[in-house]
Amino acid sequence: MTQFSVWAPAASSVELVAGGARRAMRHGGGPGWWRIDVPALGHGDDYAFSVDGGQALPDPRSAWQPGGPDEPSRVYDHDRFEWTDQAWRGRALPGGVVYELHIGTFTDAGTFDAAADRLGHLVDLGVTHVEVMPVAAFPGRHGWGYDGVCLWAAHEPYGGPDGLKRFVDAAHAHGLAVILDVVHNHLGPSGNYLPRFGPYFTDRYHTPWGSAVNLDGPGSDEVRAFLWSSALAWLRDFHIDGLRLDAVHELEDRRAVPFLEELSDAVDRLGVALGKPLFLVAESDLNDPRMVTPRENGGLGVHAQWSDDFHHALHALLTGERQGYYVDFGSMGTLAKTLRRVWLHDGGWSTFRERHHGRPLDPSRMPGHRFMGYLQDHDQVGNRAVGERISALLPPGLLAAAAALVLTSPFTPMLFMGEEWGASTPWQYFTDHTDPVLAEAVRRGRRAEFAAHGWDAGQVPDPQSPDTVRDSRLDWSEPYREPHSALLAWYRDLIRLRRTHAELADPDLRAVHLTYDEAAGWMMLHRGAFRTAVNLAEEEATLPVGTGGAEVAAAWDGARVERGLAGTTLTLAPRSAAVVRLTD
């Protein structure tokens, strides 16, 4: 017996379309809900819903869309999958190292199974958490995933629901937790049938992607339940360990209990029921510490968030770029502030926004592990005109210096796939829209956007070209040859040091101290008995370490410690880095 149900509050009739027949559904299960029990249908059978005699539409809560979002749904029985991770008890985020990857370009095959075959590389690297970009079903084969329209179904070209489960099962066998990127602030422009069923969207607010999701208007109780139930389904049915929430600042919600607070409460309760830690990581442009403040202390209860200000400060300092949102960044002082206080914009003036922005946080009450620290992520690479990585902008020594600052920071470090070996392949914006009108609009819009910012529009890759996604795939021969293998060894050494010495992972922001000489081009991050020193200049630099003994724990391009009457100094080669441990 299979029970089918769908919420369609304004419908006069709803039919289940399956096996060449239409079956009338009846009211039941709450206002606006329609249900029917069918003994003849089960796992593997196709079905759809028809509202008021109209087009047969896929189930909004379908877990399996084998033909894509425009085709019928298929009944999926979660209990049929044979998990082997019964001993897995989860892995909390504090103390972890996160690795962001995109299933479609992580390997040549672009599938869950192919990605699972590469998990050993992440274990050897020292990664603890794998953050997977969105896999909710979207039209076509290729895309970043942020155009998903079936929020309960894993993208079939990647391997569908069984493929995702195999990937998670394999990750847990390797001791890796899995974070899944989910998008609640909008749906893609093609294949979105939710408005045919009910008031899932509202024109009272507008987002960069059009009408906002209805979180606070009439019917919003069911819309919110649809979203948090989808989130819990990934965690419960697919054994995902945490969720990354895309652009939560675009969630328009004026209810007394915000959706994010409701979601974090539901996730915490599910974690208790399952007996393992579950968590949420927000992408937020608000610079508001209440996002990651526990609910009992008046916050929204999200467990962590991305920290773009740290990225911007590091990127602008290393590259010299000052365009757009980099305008207020670029000095060692701004980088130092973000390392101590997370945000540069914590209530002060933002030139890019032309207004004051952010809110200061209390470092005595806010551990650094609640913030992701990164040199690259999918946005900061893919939203450049030609999708070049920072390895195309900087020499290896500066890449090594950046890695040292990220991996000994008080934050939860996050790497973007291929960063660890300085991948030469770009990561570009690619789509596979099946609607030719939409495809051309995206193509033109992308070029016009970058032309307006001074880029040569002719250099912008065609998002719809198969070459664009092909060029964005990692080259897995690179880690085994120079100069890539040397950078990979450096990342491994830094992660090993972070894992074996608690001071290098200490999230206490009050314990973070920095010394630097802007003119000389060097900076030193103090982490307990350790000093992370970077020389960004083109000349050798000698840095004061202290008065006692010291030894080099790791160095890029050589470093030497000398103890003299005036104290202990560290000499670094041009554009290099070292981690030094004080011995007395």
C-alpha cells in the first residue's frame, strides 16, 4: 500500500495520474491536503498529480525524478537501500576541516560514484567534512545546482537517490562527514511547478531571482513546513550530517519566530532523536552575530556561517584587487581585524554598499569555529569573468602563505576542490538549460554583467557550451607532478599540524594576536606557542620571534631561526611562509 499526498489548497479537484489511469484524490490530513492510498503502486512506479484536470505534474515532495523535473515522479522506498554506516555517530563541525566540491566537475565522470572513488585523497589530505554543492534536481545535465526545482530529489545524472546514498555511505566509511548545500531562497527559472499547487511564492518581496518564497504570508505555514521537512529528509533519509544554507539574507520573513530559528530547532531535535550531531551552516551577507548565536541566548541558532570578510581581506591583500566589494579591503590591518573579530564591516561604513553595515560580535561569547575561513569558494572563483582560480593570479609562495593563514586561523577552514594542489583548471559558470530562450537570456546576461564591470565580454565563456563544463573539471594528474605536488604536501603538513596541536585550532578569538609590518610585507599570527609567519615581499625578511628558543615546524622554501643577544629571529625567503614553535 502506497499513500500519495499533496498540498493544493485552492484546488477543486486533484487526481493521481499513474499506470495510464487517473484516480480522484480526497481531502485529508489537514487543510488543503489531498490523499489517496493505492495498493497496486510501489517502488519504481511512475506517477504525477493533476490539479483541476490540468497537466500532469511531478510531486513537489518527490525523492526520485529519473526523467528530470519536467517528467513524472517515481515512487522511491528509502528502506530498500542497504546502509553500512550503522557505526557512524556523526562528526561535529568544531575542530574540522571542510572541503567544498561540485559533483559534476570533481571527476571526469561527474557522478556520485566517481566522487566516492576520490574520497581517499581527502582522507590523506586531512579533511574531516565534505561539503557538496546542491544536488536537488534541475533541468538538463550540467549546472552549479543553484537552479534546483525538486528540493527532495537528488539529480539523476549524478546518480539519483541511490547514488547519493552510496556517496554518503562511502564518506562515512572513510570517517568523513557530509554537508549538503541546499537552496531555500529561490527555485530555478525552469521546471518550477510549485506555483501550480499553492502559494509557495509571493510578490510582496523581490529577490535577485524574482518573487520571494512565501515565508510569512497566507499559506506560509505549509510552505515553511515544506522547506524544513525537505531539510530533515536529507539529514534523515540520506544520512547527511549537516546542511549549508544558501544566501539566507534573501529569505524575506517578518514572522515573530523566523524560519531559520524554526529550522535550527527542528534540526537539533532530529539530531537528538538520531543520537548524532547535526548542524546548519549559513551563507549570510548580514554580518550579524545573531545568526550563529544559540536560540537560548536570543539568536537564530544556526551553528556556523561562511565569513566573506576574511576571504575578501586575504584575497585583496594578496592580489591587489580593489574593485567591487574589495574596495575597503587590502591592508594587513583589515586582515588582522577579520582574524580577531571575524568581520571588517561590523557596524562601520561600507564603501561598496554606500552605508553602514554589520554588527560587532563579542569575542568572549562567540567561538571562531562558528565561522568558515577560506581562500577560495565556488562563488569567489566561478563568479569571476573567466573563472580563474587564485592559483592563476599568484605565485606558489603566496599561495602557500595564504594556506598557512587559513589553516592556522581560529576559524573552521574550508578548501575549494583542487585548491590544495593549485589546480590550473578554471572553474567557470556553466548551465544546461533545455529552454532555448532561457539559455540565450543567460548567455547574454552573463556577458552584459561582466561588460558593465569592465571585463572584455568576448572573453566570458558561453555558459551553455559543453566546453565550459569540460574545462572546469579537475585534472587528477596534477597532484602527482610539480609544482602541484609540492603545494599539496604543504597543505597536508599544515592540516597535520592543526590536527595534532590544539593551539593551531583554538577557536578563542580573544587568544588571537598579530604582529605585522605593512611596509616590509610580513605578518605573524600568534597561536599559543606557535607563530605563523608569512613574507609577502620580494625580498628576504627577518622577523622577531621572541627571547626564547624556537624551532621551525613547517616551512615553504626554507626558513631559519637564529637566537642572539637581541632575541630570536626568523628569516623567511621572499614570498614564503613558515610555522614556528616556541620551545621555551
